[in-house]
Amino acid sequence: MSKYKSLWEYVQKSGSKSFKLTFDEIRDIAGIPIDHSFLNYKKELTEYGYQVGKISMKEQTVVFNKTD
């Protein structure tokens, strides 16, 4: 089971075409802080109908986009 599964499920349930979460919001949802391994795990999100868009280190945000 992925350590980001709860985040992927949250993103899927949002139903939004595109939206942004802060690193703090991701930590609250996933129960763990976002770290460099996120880059390896992000490909799992496609199974939930979304993909990771822009990751901004400056703003500390991640954009999620629906794949349809």
C-alpha cells in the first residue's frame, strides 16, 4: 500500500478538473510530510484518474489535474 494512498483518494474524491494543495495541506491529508520520494510515488495517481501537474518549491504547492 502506498504511503500516499489517502492523498490519492482525497484527490479522486474532489472531482475537480484541476486544483492546488499546499505542502501543509498534503501533510494533513496524507498524515506524513511531503518529501523527495513524492516524485517516485506521483505516478500512482494516474490509477485514480489524476496526474501531478506543477510542483512549486517556492510556493510549496502541488497542482493536481484530472486526466480525462
